[in-house]
Amino acid sequence: MSDLQAPLRPKRKKGLVDFLVQFRWILVIFVVLPFSALYYFLIYLGDVRSEMKSYKQRQKEHDENVKKVVKRLKQRDPKKDGLVCTARKPWVAVGMRNVDYKRARHYEVDLSAFRNVLEIDKERMIARVEPLVNMGQITRVTVPMNLSLAVVAELDDLTVGGLINGYGIEGSSHIYGLFSDTVVAYEIVLADGRVVRATKDNEYSDLFYAIPWSQGTLGFLVAAEIKLIPIKEYMKLTYTPIVGNLKELAQGYMDSFAPRDGDQDNPEKVPDFVEGMVYSPTEGVFMTGKYASKEEAKKKGNKINNVGWWFKPWFYQHAQTALKKGEFVEYIPTREYYHRHTRCLYWEGKLILPFGDQFWFRFLLGWLMPPKVSLLKATQGEAIRNFYHEMHVIQDMLVPLYKVGDALEWVDREMEIYPIWLCPHRLFKLPVKTMVYPEPGFEHHHRQGDTNYAQMFTDVGVYYAPGPVLRGEVFDGAEAVRKMEKWLIENHSFQPQYAVSELNEKDFWKMFDADHYEHVRRKYGAVGTFMSVYYKSKKGRKTEKEVQEAEQAHLETAYAEAD
């Protein structure tokens, strides 16, 4: 064997857990998929039942449920009860991070009833929704009206509350920013039981700017008013293949949506949707979409592709065909385009069901897809969960647009994971410095994609088993994530907190800014009632001692040292 053929790392010894992971598809097919389908059906029936109620009735139920939350909060004895969190089970969350804070002593408040669309206001172009409304539910309501949220996260199961308190993005974020940037008002239950409505220009504006990325550690979000936009029935999607090295792929991606003349706000030059997939160190496909009417889509010669049908090829594989046949254009029904990655969970479905992309499976059992992430987590057990944390990566790297090429090279060098997902988003200059913020002085550099009021970033989505794992070699997943986090801190980039993190408290506050967040925590009494965002995101089990220390640390926060 030549040196070039020799493995880069020593071979890893396999154990029982490798066998369980390899044949996990048996459990998925016979248990997870049927129960997922049943669960989705029951949820759908509940959504239909909710939609049959008048907005007035839904609002009445909402007010009653808010009163229950307030009553529950006021019953808490700070001296006896633990920190406050929701009653949702740890495995229910869509994110990959272990919800280990719920394994320690805590005081539960049930928010499970908050799953209604409260109002669609066509005059104000606002959707008022509760936090457990998910993307599949809201698009089922709005798309038939030719309306949509400005930013619709791709996976059906992602909830409004998670996308606001955590992180949410979509192919329209290069125009509208992150999901939380499209919210115009929050209804929050504070630690003392007060119910407030926070907007960017009322007395609770400081709270309004602190809610995103706070992970529910400032109060309970019970409703949100979110921006709507007019849409059309179809998405005209252009698939453009690019071949070259990673820096050239990054430049091709930038050119697909960011005019080099800086005219970033010109709708004639900037598409409605942007997405990129890098399939190897030398190949990528970049997609740009424009809303199109039914009449345009059905003109003679135009191709309509109903990607939502259960037997259709998985979207990422369909897009990959552009590398062979060249650039092409097709029309996709808008709602099906929004949820194009749901059936295969991007490309994670290939690991869960290795044959799930085959035609015979798609035709016979594709209608059962996707497996519900919460059920996958509930059936994996501690050993498999730890295996995935070490041998599998689900991370998003939010990096300035001009550093995308550097990020791609870093992922290729350290993780060897493909495909890689690329999705641009704006970070706006705000009146206050929030947890995530643009680079200081970015507007003076006039870089591609930037404007005077927002810096263009990109989500570099890294989801799959690393190359060394696929080759059976030794791979230290925790160390790889630590290196990634170090790179992010050094490059003014961010890591969404749904993912597994290895950050200690000092480095966490190097990546994120603490000042405004901690000011709001103290002002609204969250300290000693809700755990801090670092504590909630921290990897590993939370001991009783840690809980007590967190309750007592009213004014102590680990701020980053000045470099």
C-alpha cells in the first residue's frame, strides 16, 4: 500500500454499540417510522381541530392558559424548588444537544397547550402564533392565502419558540435576517408572573432585543407576532453547478446572490431564495429561487416538479444531478419547496436508513418518512447517544460571508464531511449589542453582500459522519468540536446552541456578548428563577450542587477577558 493510500489515522476498534448503530434501521422501520406516522397524523388532526375554532375562541383559550402559567410560577418556593423550566421531556426537543439540565432538580411549568395559530392579520401582515406552532402547521394555514412568514425554516417540526429563543434560518434570510429578526412583538411571562408585550419601540424594548438566542432564560414566551409577506404559488428554481477548489466554490456561491457592485437591495439582482450544497472539495450546486405565479409555471415548456411526493428522489440528490446535466430550471409548488429537506432530514436520512433513498423504499415506505427526531432520540439509549456525539457531527457555523472559503477549507481539513449546506443570512446593526452581532466597522469595508445596515453571514451546515469515521478510523468528536469552536471565536463567528457544545463558560462569553443579556436578566428578575443561557447549553449532567450555585449566583457572570 502506498503512502497516499494509507489511512490518515489508526483504525478504531469496534464494539457492541457499533453493531447497534449499524442495524438500528430495523428499529427505525418497525417501530420509529410507524409511530412517527401515527404521531404526525394525530398532531394533524389536532391542528385541524384548532383551525376550526374562531380566532376569538383561540384567544380565549390562550388567555386561560397564560393564567395557568402565571399561577404555576407564583406557586414556586425559591427556597425549596429548583430553577424553572418547561415540563417538556428532554427527548422531545429537535436539537441534538442533550437537555441535561432537566436531569437535575427543577421546577416544571407546562406549556404544552400553546400550539395554536391565534390570528392571521392580513391588514397588518402579521401572524400571531403560540410558541409550539411548527413550520408545517403555519405554512398549511398561510400558503393557501398566498402569504408566508418571511423566514420559514425547512423542517416541519421546528417550532416558533425554538426558532426565536434559539436559532432559525432559511433561504430568504439573505433578505430578512434570522427568524427572530422577523418578529415584531413577543408576549412574555416574566419571573414574577407579569405578562408583558415587548416590541422594539415600547418600554420593554430592552427585553425585545434580548430574547433571541436566550434559550428561554429570561421568561416564558407564550405568543409572538411575526412578519408576513405576499408570495406566489410556485418557486422558480435555478440549479447552477460549480466546479473548482473550495475558494472558487465559495466565490461562486457568493456571486449567486450578492452583486459585486454592492446593489444588495435590488430585487432585480437578488433572488428571493438562496441555497448551496457542496458535495466534494471540487463540486457544488447553488440554487436561486424566485416566486412565480401558477400561470407562469404552467406555460408550455416549463417543468413542474412536485418534490413533496413520497416517491420522489431526496432533494439533495436531485440537486446533485446538475453536476452531470448542467444548469437547469424547474418550478416547485411553494409549500413543497419550503419543506424540501423534511423527508430526508437534509442527508441525515442516509445514515438512519442506508437504503432509504432507493426507489423501491421510497415507493413502498416513503410515505412514512421522515422519522420523528424526538422518537429517534427516545429510542437510542445512552450508549448510542454518546456514540453519535463522538462519531457524528451536527453543527452550524455562522461565519461572515467573506470567510466562507476559509470555513469550507477548515471543515474539509478537520472533519471531511460532505455534503455541506450553505445558507446566507444578514446580521443587522441594532440599537443595542445583542448576543450575536456584526463585526465592528464592517460597513467601512464594503465587502460583497454587506450594506450599511447589515453584514452578510452564512450558515455553513455540517451534518453527517466525518470521513475518518466512515473509513473506520479513530476520530475524537469532542476535540473536533473544540477546534471548531476555537476557530469560530477567532473569526467572529457563532455556533447555534441547539448543537452539542464543548465551550467552557469563559469561552462561551468570548463567542457571545453577555452585557445586554445579563442586564436584562437582572432587571426582570430572571436570575435565581431561570438558569443562565450558558448553564442551559452546557454539555453534561447538571448536579444538585451546580443547580444551587446557579440559583445563588445572582450577580456573577463569566465575562470574556479582553484580548
